Amino acid sequence: LMNASDKMRPQPAYRGRFAPSPSGHLHFGSLITALASFLDAKKNNGTWLVRLEDIDPPREKKGASDHILKTLEAFGLHWDENILFQSQQFDYYLHLIEQLFNEQHCYYCQCTRGEIKAIGGIYQGHCRHLNIEKNNSAIRVINQYGIAQYHDLIQGNVSCDQTFAKEDFIIFRKDGLFAYQLAVVADDIFQNINHIIRGCDLLEPTARQLSFYQLLGDKPIQPVLSPLYGHIPLAITEQGYKLSKQNNAQAIDNNNPQPALFAALQFLGQQPPNDLKFSSVESIIKWAITHWQREFVPKKREIQTP
Ligand code: GLU
Ligand code: ZN
């Protein structure tokens, strides 16, 4: 409950981000996410950061990072502060894992995908007390909070699948890569992010991330507060597929950004006047910041793009 002194305490300045993985060029779906997170930050006089989530080299496409940044610039989405590359954060991630081991919040696990599939697809804590050796193992976090519900800035109350939300999830993969759940939370903390606007494909993983924050924040001296999350609808093709690098429904043209920018605003439920289509990128962005209404974004998980 808020008391009078809480109300008077100044709100921390808004810090948001766009965190693409460089597994390909930006497509219409990721443009919408970039735009929504940018507009929400700017409307709230916030700082907007770009972080490249390059922790999975096998899935990386050469030149994708550069191309993503060029596209953001062509669309007038200028970031504040330096770009953070997750590939430069490994020491920090290792330090976090070490800390989690010291506090007995995680453990090694050697269960295979096949073994987990055989018990229904959700890991049941098999290795939690087995004291497995480091050798060739994944690392799982003891998910003691198992948060399954939260309030979303756009979707309202979200309830996730309980068994998924309570699973001891992986923070370090058997193949030697850091897991998304670890890196994303670690860096949102590192960058002091307090507002996250992103696509609905991450609605369920958010529950795990909230549990992870709880775990990491369990410190009386320096509590870590979780950010607020808002999830925008996913752009899907007429056939119901998520837009991806493979089925690029609406290719993005850096040399002619206005049509895609205009379409992205409409997708987000904003109501740009028709003549804005023929304005400069700067004018479209300026209009969009001034008129941004988070409440107009559809409360849907998916929307078809023509
Ligand atoms: N890197 C993730 C992706 O491209 C997004 C991470 C996030 O926004 O939390 O899907
Ligand atoms: Zn196991």
C-alpha cells in the first residue's frame, strides 16, 4: 500500500529499450515493437536504449546488427546512450551465476530434451537435489516464486500456464551458451530499465522473468525492483504465421520508410491523419510522439497484417 511519503517520492525517470536478436533483418513485426517501445518512452520523457542480444552465435546472421541499426535510423528511431552488446556482458553473467550458486538458488542438470518430453514437456525438478557435477550440464534456477500472474500495461491481467511458470528454468545451456532468461533480466537490471514494451510472444516468459527478479531482488540492502511490462499484439500473416525472417510479409524498405511507418502506427491503434503519409519521417515521428496513446493499442495477442 502506498502511504503519503511514497506518493511524494519522485518517480524514477522512465527508461525503456528495444532488444533485438541479430538473427536477421528487421521485419514489419520487429519494427512495430521498436516503434511502440520508442514512442512510449518518448511520450513519457524517457530514455530509449537499444541492446543487441547477440548471445547465440549459431543463430546469428552476418551483418544483421548493422542492418538493424541502419533501419532504426532510417525510421527516425534514434537511441539515447551507447548500444549494449550482450556478447560483451559475459563476465557479468558469470558473476551473477556464481552469486546464484553461492546463495543456493541454482543447480546443474543433465536431463535431456527427450527425458523431459517423456514426462510431458515440463521439467519437474529431477536434478534439484542430486548435486550433479558441472560436466556438460545445464544450469537451472530454483524457481521458488513461480509467479504466474501479473498486470500488463497493455493486455491487463495476464495469467500464464502454472506449470510453465513454476518450472525450474534454464539460465545456462548445456551447449555452453547463456540462456535468454538470464541475459535479458541481467541486462534490464544492468541498464536500469523500468518499462518494457515488446511483443506478445514474450507474455509467458515474462512470468519467469518476474520470478527471476524476485529471486535476484531478495536482498534487504539493495532490493531489485522489476520493471513494468506492456505487450503489443504480434503481427501475423493471413495464414496465421508469426512474421519472421522467412515469411517476410511486408518487407521493410530503408529508402522508403514512410509507408511502413504509417502502417505500423495504424497497427498500433493510433490514428494518424491520412496526409501524414506524405510527410517526412521526422514529421511522422513527431506527430506519433505527441499523439501516442498506449490505451489505443489493441488488447489482442495477434493481428493479421494485409
Ligand atoms: N531479443 C529478444 C527477441 O528478439 C527480445 C527480448 C526482449 O524484448 O525481452 O525476441
Ligand atoms: Zn535434470
